[in-house]
Amino acid sequence: MQMMMLAFRSSLKEQVHALLHRCEVNAFTEVNETVGYGQTGPAEGLAFYPGTNSVILVALDDDRRLRVTEAVTAWCMESEGHPGWQKPSIRVFAWPCTQIV
């Protein structure tokens, strides 16, 4: 089992939820209005740095983890084929996890 963390601009929330649904991921934990600074700039929810991030944590078996990984990769690659499109502001991380209770 793997724990996946998806960190993304909150403006992408509907698209991320739809992607997870297509990958048959129906249970996860979401933390909204997180702030930070990354490659696409700050997300601090302030007037001069508008916007926030959201973080989703989800424990997945290897098959579903692979589905989510492939779906996010395809989404990001799709922007390369469309001039003027911006790559989605999303990062995905995974690490081994064990359910205790």
C-alpha cells in the first residue's frame, strides 16, 4: 500500500476530484486552503499573492496508485500539445504506508 499526496492549486479542485473519481478513488482526506511557495510561485491567500493550495492524502493499493499516477501524468502532458495552455499546478508524491488500526 502507498500513501499518495496530491498538492495542487485550489482552483483545480473540481478537475482533481473528477480525475480521482475516474480512477475509482472514492475515499480520501483533503486539506483545503493550505499555503506555500513552489515552482509556480506563492500561494498564500493574500491580496498580493492570491490563491491557495489544497492537499489530498489517500492510501492506495499499487493498481490504483498506478492509475492515479498515469492520469495525472497524462493531464500534465496534455498541456504540451496545446499552445497557450499552462501545465496544471499539481505535484504528486508517494511513500509506503501500513494501516495500523
